[in-house]
Amino acid sequence: MTGNAVGAAPNPDSLDPADWTALRRQGHQMLDDMFDYLATLRARPVWQPAPDSVRRRFSQDLPRRPSDLGEIHQRFMTEILPYGIGNVHPGFMGWVQGGGTAVGMLAETLAAGLNANVGGRSQIPIEVERQITRWMRDLFGFPASASGVFVTGTSTANLIGVLVASRARLGLQVRSRGLAAQAQRLVAYAAVSAHGCVAQAMDIAGLGTDALRLIPLDADLRMQPQALRAAIAADRQAGYTPFLIVGSAGTVDVGAVDPLPELADIAQHEGVWLHVDGAFGAMAMLSPELAPKVAGIERADSIAFDFHKWVQVPYDAGFVLVRDGQQHLDTFAADAAYLKRETRGMAGDSPWPCDFGPDLSRGFRALKTWFTLQVYGADALGRAIANSCRVARHLAARVQAEPVLELLAPVSLNIVCFRYLPAGIDGQQADSLNAAIVVALHEAGVCAPSTTTVNGRLAIRAAIVNHRTGTADVDHLVQGVLQIGNRMALEACL
């Protein structure tokens, strides 16, 4: 049998439009509106609170009847678009979130139109993902046998790292017999500054958060190797089995990079798995200027990172790279009749991405990443990454030049932690004042840092991730902190 049912009558219950010309017109309008939005970001507030009248619109019952696409688009324009978190805006510095690009947006549109389920089977979308795996393998100096897979983000990528490492230690029988049948009591190690998703991964993996040893920091807020060695020795003496060290390449609070070469030496000596949480910092490898800061990452057994942060791919596009591709495959591959592999036809071309992670249904995240890497090139992306660090250093210099501002942590990459500290206030008063300054900045809609705690002190935290953010934007942040802080300090004295 050849061909298809070209002359067949259309399905009356199909969801395709009756008028493709009208849909095309509306689609172009929607695309133009988003181009206009991105082109005029600086004329808009970074963030604004949604009024109750808008929030109530999202309490409506399930719609039973159709609505006009144009009307729903207008609801998006007036009720959704103005009230996002604002991470596309150059004034957004609150959390480590990329700003996206118009190219990535277009690629996401193509991916949605193709609607590929990239869990498996013989299709070029999987080849796109494999190409990116090869690119990342080469970038990090991993062997040809290394494997990789797209996931939602580094939280899931870190979980995969924990699972692969635990199965490498316990053997694959743990997949059928479970942890309860194991005599070994596994323990892992991470700095006290490690992202909370590392402890969550230990929880989800069934190992328990108590099995994660949190190692103290040095003066530069990096994991102390000597303390790590002592913790491993104490655990071995107590009958535990060390299996995993998690190093950070860009901590969430201050952007510090753990001493990865020393951690790699310890992992090699102790025979444990080294996983690097490189959520944003791993992509420093794209910049010749910054790559030395993450030296040692090439010795990791697995690396987790996000393309949707420093590489500016639209959300979401997380990734995990594993040195031992066979161990990675053995951790997740399943034998199910509905996933039977063939040498020909659609069921060929295995192994599939679903063999390297928990998801069978998977979107085509690789396409927007592939477009971003192809259109901009690794060198331009690396320059944008390096520039964000230069902007951060500029901000740090501005902070140090102001008598009432205090830098609270070394600026290793792109995160600056500081506070407003006028004379005559104690630590608790300073914490409350700085928290209030950040809220006021948010509500002004001009710039949006966040807060964190550094050495017990509340800090204003500026994460320079968005490629649109320049020195003028952080100058505006300093100006805003000074103006609001001075006003609040004066009001407190009256």
C-alpha cells in the first residue's frame, strides 16, 4: 500500500481551523506582538503585582463552549503578559534565570508545530538531541562513550546524577530488590552552600537527607577539601559507604565555585563518584576567559546544567552529561512490550532518550537549544557570558565605592551580594531595612534583585544572567538602593 487518503473527507471533529487564512493572520499578529514586547522591554516595568480583578478572571469554571482565538489572545496580552516574573527584562537580577531570545522563541514555535514526542523511536529530532550531546561531550572533554539527555532543569539532572552514582555503587540488582535489601549504608557529600535540590534528590532517591553530609566552607565560600576528607574518613570508620561527592560550579547564593580539582583528587582516591552541579556555572566553559574558573569539571563523572540560564535558551532546557554512558543506560533502560525495539521502521534507532532518564513523554527541548547554538555560535554565547561577569564586577566596584554599601561575598562569577548599612543600626535592623529596600525596588518595577543570607547577614543579591543587562542597569540598581535606603533610614529616625 502506498500514498495516503488525499481525497478523504475531513474529520468533522478535527480541531484544525476551518479557515487557515484567518488563522495565519491571527498567528502573525501574535508573533508580532511578542516581537514588540521583546523590543520594548525597557519601556515596561520589570515586575508589577497583578490586581485582584485580574486574578479573579482565573477562577472561572472549565469552559465548555469555544471562544474566539483573537479574544483569548487579547486576554493573554492584558491579563498574563504584563504580570510575569520579568526575567526577560534587563532590570531583572533576582534569581539565576536566563532572559531568552527571539531566536529561541521562534524555534519553540517550530517545535510546537512539529509536536514531536522525543522519548524514542526513529526520528531526526532525537538526532538533534544526540548532536547536542556530542557537542557537550566535546566541550567538557568527556569520552565518546559519554551519554547525555535533556530534562526540565538541573533539579532533575542532579537527581539523575544521584541515581546513576548510587546504582554504580550498589549494582543494578538494586533496581529490582530495592534499597531495603542492601547491606551498605550509602552517604554523600556536598557543601553547606549546595542547592537544596541536592538534598531533595537524596530524598527522592530513597537514600534520605540524613545521608547527605554538609561540608563547611572556606573564606571564599567554597567547600573545604580537608573537612571533606575528614568526613569521609569518619563515615568509613563508622561503617558507612561513601558513594558520591557533589561539587558546585556556581553556587546559588554567591556564585562560588568549589575547588573542583581537589574534589576530583579526593573522589579518585576514595573511589567515589564526582557529580558537579553546574546549573549555570558549567557554561563558563564556553568562554576562554572564564573556563579556567571551572577547571577540574572535565574530571567529573557527571555534570548537571541548564541551557535556559547563561545560554539564554527559553525555559525549560536542562541537561545531564554522564561519563559512563553504559552505566547511565543501565540505570534507566526498561524492557516493556510497548517499547519493543526493532532494527527497521519507527521502532528502530535505539537506545532512545527515554533509556537515559525517567521521562517517556518528552518535548523537543533540543530544537531551541540547537537553534541557539547554531544561530549565535559558541563564541558569541561565551562573550555574552563573560560580559555578565564584567557587569557583576562593575557592580561590585560601585558597591565598594559607596560608604553606606557593604560587599558581603567575593564575586567569583556573576552574582553580587551586598547590603545597605548606614551608621548607627545593628545587624537585625540592617536585615529588616535591606529586606524592605528589595521589596520597594520590586514594587517600583525598575530593577529586581532578590535577598539571601551570607554569613548570617541578609544580603541584597544581584544575579547578572540576562544577556540584555549592562552596566547602566546595575548603576540604576545602586542608585535605587541608595535613594530608597536613605529615605527609609531617614523615616526611621523621625
